[in-house]
Amino acid sequence: MTSTFPNVSISTERLVLRPLDEDDVPALAEMMSDELVGAWTDVPQPFTEEGARTWITEYAPAERATGRGLDLAVAEFLTQRLVGIIQLGRTDWHVRSTELSYIIAPWARGEGYASEAALATAQWLFGDQKFERIELRTAADNTASQQVAQKIGCISEGVLRNACIAHVRTGDGTWTDVRTDFIVWSLLPEDLEGVGEELADTGGFTSFPNWN
């Protein structure tokens, strides 16, 4: 039984999810330097092109090679412009479980890309990879990210109190850490039944401009 994810390309109506490439360096650096990315993730700020290149050439390949996870670029199908990142991490191959997270570039928010990319990834994990559980963790105040989880059928399982470190700007423009809770969500194969059709019936993949 495999213990690493394949180098995969996943297509949706509007998007292609593919391995990160060095051509993505400028767009990745710009996306990860966004204020909301700085607030809700531990990505170093400002995020430089050197950091983006290290991510693409060293970190992402190591995550896949060791079986820990998979990093996928999310690009517009027609323009190939980078709109975001899907990450799988903390993968347990015995349990067939992994943690999913998503980041969407500021200019691409409000188009439903996070929901579309996350749902496509989940369908691939449950179908081709025979996974049995996907977990998401969202900061307690990150309501937009929570709405994405709900849109793709996730079930809220509970709260990890004081388990998340978010970041806020101080008066002098620097970042400071703020502790908050994590909301834990899960997605099982049966939770996806009807989700794609439901999104289509409501006019497609709706989104939330503050985060995804």
C-alpha cells in the first residue's frame, strides 16, 4: 500500500490543481504576503521570493516524499494564473486520514475558488486514494474559512481551546501573537453525497471575500 501521494493534476470546471513549479515563485510570494495570510497562518512576514522558492523546491517535495502531505498550486484553467494553494498535512496512512487547508490570493477571493478546490481535492482523496477521513482546523474568528468547510459538507466536531496562534498588527506596524481556539471539522466519504449537486443548484461555488 502506498505511503506517499502521487504527483497529480486535478481539474475542475474552472481550475487545475497541480504540483507547484518555480514559475509560481513571484505569484506565491505576493499571495503569501497578504495581511489575512499573515493574520491566520504562521507564514513568515513579509514572505519573500526566496522563501517561495525554498517552499517550492525543498519543503513541498519533502512533504510528499516523506508521506506527510501534499502541496498543490490552484490555477485558473484558462489563464493558468495562480489563485491559491491547497495543502494536505499530518497524513496518517494507516488510518487513511489527512488534514486539509487552503489559501486563496486576495485578487481571487469572492469567486468560490476555495470551495471548488477543496471539494475537488476531497473527491480525489476519497475516490482515487481511498481515504476515510479529512480534517480541517479553522481559527475561531476565521468565519470565512469556516463557511468554506460548511459548504463542502464538513461536520464540526468540537473546539480545541487556546490551541491556535493568530497574529494582529500593533500600533507600530509589527505583528504580535494572539491565542485563540481551533474549531475542528471532519469530512467523511458519505458527507460528500449531494454536495456537488447542491452547490451547482445554488449557482455554483459561492465564496467569502475575507479569506478564500
